[in-house]
Amino acid sequence: MQHIKTLRRSLGAVAATGLMVAQQAQAAIPTEAQAALDAAKEDGPAIAAIVLGIIIAIAAFKYIRRAL
């Protein structure tokens, strides 16, 4: 009985995956949207560097306060 339930779930998962793959469409992205994505890719590392710098500054401040 347990094997039938497992088989049923597996077949359901395979069918759902097949439907998801079949529904994917390769649509053209508008040029404005592509430009916005490219700008976001360029801004992402800069923002990450700023956040990392802030985290390091907070950790250094805590370390200095603990030492005093």
C-alpha cells in the first residue's frame, strides 16, 4: 500500500514537472527592461560592497568597545 502511494506521488511530480517545462516560453524581453536589468547587475556589487563595509565597521566598533 505504501509503495502505491509513493509511486502515485512520484508520477504526480513527474507530470507536474513536464507541464512546467512545456509551459516555459521564450519571449523577447523589451529593450527598456533589458537596460534596467543590466543597470541592476552593475549596481548590485556596489551595494553589496557598501553593506559589507557597514557590517565590518559595526564589528570593529563592537570589538573596540569590548577592548576598552
